[in-house]
Amino acid sequence: MSSVGIKGYSYCLNHVPEMGLRYGSTPFVEHETKGETEFLQNLPKHAQTYEKATQYAPNQVYIGGISYEEFENAKTPWIENYLPGASRYGKYGEIMPEDEFLGLMAMCDVFDLIWLEKGFAGDVKAKLLKNPVITEAIASKMKGEHELPDIEAEVKNKKAKPLFHDGGLVGCVRNGHEIDDCLFAYVLMENLACKAGGVLALLHLMKNTGMKPEEIDFVIECSEEGAGDMNQRAGGNFAKAVAETAGCINASGFDVRNFCAGPVNAVISGASLVAAGARKNCVVLAGGALPKLYMNARDHVKKGLTALEDCLGNFAVLLVPDDGTNPVIRLDALGKHTVGTGAAPQAVTTSLIYEPLSAQGLSFKDVDKFAAELQNPEITLPAGAGDVPHANIKMTAALAVMKKAIEKSDMDAFIKKHGVLGFAHTQGHIPSGVPFIGAACEAIRAGTMKRAMIIGKGSLFLARLTNLADGASFLIEPSQGGGVSSSASLSKEDVKAMVMEALSEMACKLKT
């Protein structure tokens, strides 16, 4: 059996409500096409403060401030039962406030695109230097400190997009080209926000695992953003850009794009590289999607609810050879959504869950938790999208009944035992299974879980190329003592012993 270890993981949120108010796709399009409508005037009244965002249970479980078990037992509705005293920092990462995130974006800018007002820049730089993962080397990358009148002129005369904090102008993102819409200020802001989120996740991952930047061998970035110009739209490479800022001088990398199914496919790709011995280790990471902020806010405002889509989500996972000490990804039990699968829920569930399990002689009940599309239902239910994680586990249970793995009367118990509550922001790729990797690995290490399945799904029609859906899945289990089959993971002594043993067997056969 070929398997690859999961050495560590990080999960961070960037609380950016003012960016969302202006550049989330729903409010941005509303402003561009209709001006200052009643919806846009009311949206700020429904925004969540940083303190409340920090105390919100789904955000806390995402960063590891509370365990998944504590989250399961948390009082609902979560929006009415905040967690007083909750910390900015969790076991996996942090919830970064907006002013500091603007500063981090500036530190990630190498083309003088972000201009920050001098006083504001000095304040946020001082704050960021107090962050346990921000070094002097990273902070020194901050450039573009300007006087406010110069920033105002960029916005007024040169198509720059303004940046705000506490309602006041504190900076801008400058236009990168006069006619290339791939390099317009809005797109560049989107890409820089994604890069900065990826950097933050990578820095926390290295802190969590004790890895030094120069020890990182390869990076795969799997967000939904596309970096390029008119000659090669979305050519990349976010991965190397993130690695550069984080100081990973020995790393290379590339981007994987597959909409919401991107992270699962990226993890499979990274694990395969490590298993083959092609890479010593691989970090799979993603930053957040700026356009997804306040995507469903119109329904939240209409119903008088808090607009919760105020955070960019990001994550990073470190994959290493299976040495028997870490939970592992099994590469012989991968689910895939084929061209012929179709879009019917039953067919999708069959290809992603039933087929990889049955191929290994496993049943539905052999998996402790199925993690697919972990969107926070307090965001999706008011928008009419339902409780997506519950719908997924309900379909899984129904298929288990059809395949005679459980009785119909056991469906409710199966759903409660094997389902995962949604707690991720609606960032497209971020909810798609990967937020549960950390919790699953923690439970496997503690001996309270034997097996979890991480499931990613994607909607390819968004590119106007095909109506096909897409998806992939993999299992996480305890290590069986080293499962990478590649000789590249073996010591020279091991290889020598294997060769000598093979030669001895051949000699015996020749004698007989």
C-alpha cells in the first residue's frame, strides 16, 4: 500500500469586512451597475465586528481555538451564542484583523501596486512585528508608504482602487495596465489578497511543524484565483510567489485549479509526488477568494441577519514520506468523478465514496467521518442553499442503505455519527473537505478515530466550457509503519539490503 504522511496543517482567517463591503462580488457589481442602493447603504449595519468574528464558534473551530468535539457540543444558533474570551490565535492559526491584513498584503507586493498612508503603514507594521510568525525579514518587504493626497490622486486619476479602515481612506491598489483587464487594480487586489492569505497559512504551518523555510521542497497552491496577463490568463504561479515571500529559497512549485475540487486534487497531486520520491516534502496551500466576500449578503440583509461572509479563509498542509509516526493519506483508495459519472447526486456519491471504499473491501461504516463541502449553514440556509454538509451526509446514508451497508431505520444514527458539521466560510475551494484534515489527524493521533474521508466537489460550468461537475476524495488513516513504496524514501542501507536479498534469491533459483 502506498501512503504519505500528513505532518502538519494550519488554518487562518482574515477578517476583512470593509474589503468585502466594496469588493465582494455582490456589493461590487451592485455598486458598479446601480450605484448606492438601499442594499449597499444597509449592508454596513449588518457587518460583524472583529471581536464578534473572533468569538464566533465556527471561526474558532476553523483556527483550532476549540476542538471539533467542543464545536459539536457548542450551543446553537452560533450567531446568538458567542464564545466570550476567545483568542485571536488557535492551535492551527489565527484570525487576523483587517488593518494588519492590508499591511501583510503590502509586504507581499513586489511591484509597487499597494500604496499605504505613511502613518497607517507604520502602525500596522509595528502590530505585525508582534505576530509570532512575522519576521523582520518579511516586515522589511513593506514598501509603498505615501502621503494621503498622493493616494487620493491615484484613486481619482489613475483608476486605483481605494483601501479603507474604520471608514477612512488608508491606501489604494494601483492599476497595473491601461487596457489589460487581467492587470486592472481589482484583479491585482484579488490576487494579492490570495497571495497574502497563502503566505500567512504557510508561516503558521512552519511554526506548527518546526520546519525551517529552507527545508520546504515543493509548494502546490490550489485557490480559485488566476494570475496572468492578456497573453496567458491564469498562467500562475501563486505557489512560488508565496514561497518567495515566506523565505522558502529551496522550494519550487505550481498551481492546481479545479474550482471547489481544487484542494483535494492538489493534496492527491502533492502526495503522489512525495510517494514517488520526486519531492522530499510538499506543502499544499491556498489563500482566500476576495469576490466571495458577502456573496449571499443580499439575503442576510433582507432578513435582518448578520452578514457573516466577512473572512478570507486559507490553509496549508505539509505532506511527507510515511515514516510510521503521522496519519497518512492512502493513495490506493482515491475517488474520482469521471466524465461519464454525470451530475446526479447518487452517481456523484457512488464515484467519490462507494467505489473507492468497495475497491479496498471497506464499507460505509468503516469510515468514522465523511467531510464534504463544509459550508457554514448559518450562511447558506438564509440564502436558500440549504445545509450543504447535512445534505451530503444524508445522500451518503441513503446510498449506504441502497448498498445494504445499513438499514433504512439506521439512517438518522448514521448521519449523526458519520457526518461533519459545516463551519467554513463560503470561499468556494476552502470548505471543500480540507478544513477537517486537522481535526481528523488530531483524532487519529489520539486514537479516537480510525478513518476519515475528505471529499472535494467542483462545478466546472462556471468557466463556460462544459456542464460537467468534478470531484475527488481520499482517505486519512493511522500509519501502518511506513507505506511509501518508492525506493527514494529508503536509506542506502535499506536499498543495499533489498538488492542483496534479491540476488540471494536469484542464486538459489539458479542452483535449483
